[in-house]
Amino acid sequence: MQWADISDIAIELCDAHPEVDPLTVNFVDLRQWIIALPDFEGDPSHCGEKLLEAIQGAWIDERD
């Protein structure tokens, strides 16, 4: 997975952290959790706030 794979990242975060409310996760932790996903291969330096917001939103949608 790369940073652009927002839906796939959201699904993986849902599976990896089922007990977590995405609204309570700060962007520093969110970035680290994404980088730690087993299938994630994106460059950690290519991540910004807008991208993290999009991933967080997709994670929220995935939980509903």
C-alpha cells in the first residue's frame, strides 16, 4: 500500500485497531500506525495533514 490507497489503509486500520475511535487518534499516532501496517510501503516523508485527514475520514466511514 501507498499513501494514495486511502480506502485500503482505512480497512487495515479498522482491522488493526478495532477498539479505537478514529476521532480520538492524533495525527502523530495515526501516521505511525499507518507506517507500521504490514503491507504499507509508502515513503514516510510523503505524508501531510490533508492526507491524514482523508485517511481518518475513510476510517470513520469504514467503522460505520
